[in-house]
Amino acid sequence: MTDALYLDDTAAKTFEATVERVAGDRIVLDQTCFYPTGGGQPHDTGRLVAADDGGEKGDDGSDEWTVTDVQKKETIYHTVGDDAPTAGSTVTGHVDWERRFAHMRYHTAQHLLSAFLLDEYDAETTGNQLYDDHAHLDCAYDRFTDDDLDDIETGLNDLVDDALPVRWYELTRDEAESTLDPERTRIHLLPDSITEIRIVEIGPESGPYDRTACAGTHVSDTAAIGTVDVTGRKTQGSEHERIHFTLR
């Protein structure tokens, strides 16, 4: 099972790993900083470089491979092409930081938006999707007006300006379910097989503004999000709305 380094240190850009297995154009590493697609957050991209200490190269003599896709199934698979590094070899991973940091900003902004909508409109988030240049969030609400969208944008930017700290930690499922607000953490949406819950909090420890279960990557405080522009809304079926936003 690959050790998911990105869960502890979201700011790590490079790492060293051993190739455990090769499966066609995909490889499994013993540890990785590459985030796999999940939770509305796209996968990381980047490159792997053969170790300087004479690590084995690919069948075609390659000593560098482009990581084009990362997916998590029973473990984490990195797509690198047909001439993959040899099993047992050591590689250094380099995460495309510009892409990753954009995802971190958008994911943290989505958490703020979910919390704000729940507090101010009693609108529970039902889905979200983020990219490196825009994002949208779906919630249970009848219809937002233009004034509502202005209010949401102002509220989000006020929270950004407060530079609220962001932190993450793990709890057992039993502890999380018995001590945290289920409406905010949404632990009930997770499969029963998940027994260790990663919690992301935004705000002071004495009274966080938001606290939810999440395995995504986030910035360390809300100031890093930048300016939020709410760019529009769209009806998503009966009593559901989609809010679009960008960051700058």
C-alpha cells in the first residue's frame, strides 16, 4: 500500500520513492506526494527522475518520466507511459507545483463556500468540482438571486481577508462521529470501511469556522486563496443550485 505523503505535508514538492510494481503504463510507488483524483479535486501531474546513484532506467534507457495521471484504487497508480522505470528502482518525484497549488486554493475556497452557504442559507453542499482555473459547487437550495450571489462573494472575501488558519488531523471514526457535528463533517457520506477520518478545520482551534471530513490538499491559511469572484449560478434539477466561482 502506497504511503500517501500528501495527506500530512501538502506543501512538499519533491520526494524519493521506490518503484514497487509496474502494471503496463502505470507504476506503484512505496510512497508518493502525487495526489490522486478524488473528492472533486483533480490528480496531480509532474515527473519522475531516476536516482543519481545509478538507479535502474526504463527499458528504452529513459531516466525521466512524465506523470500524466494518478488514480487511487486498492493502491495509488501513476501513469507514466509504456517505458516505465523498473520495479525495485529508486526515483525522485517532482510535483507540478503551479497546478497543485491552484487546486489547494480552490479546494480551501470550496470549504469556505460550503460553510458560508450552510450558515447563511441553510444550504447543504451536495457536490463540487474544482480545476486549476475555476470551480463549481452544488447545494440544496431553491434559487439564488443576484443579490444573494453578491452577498456570498462579499462573505467569502471577508473570510479570506481574516487569514483564518487551516489545519488537518486524523480521528477514529467512532471518535469523530461521537464528538463532531455530523451536518458539517458529513462523515455519513463516507464508506463504512473507512475507520480513520481525516478532518480539515478552518479557523481558530477554540471555535473553527468550518470542520469537515476531507482527504484533499489545502493551503495553510485563507489569505492564500486570493480574491474570490462568484461568476454565476445554474439550476441543477429540483431545488438544487450550482454556484460557479474563480480565484485571482
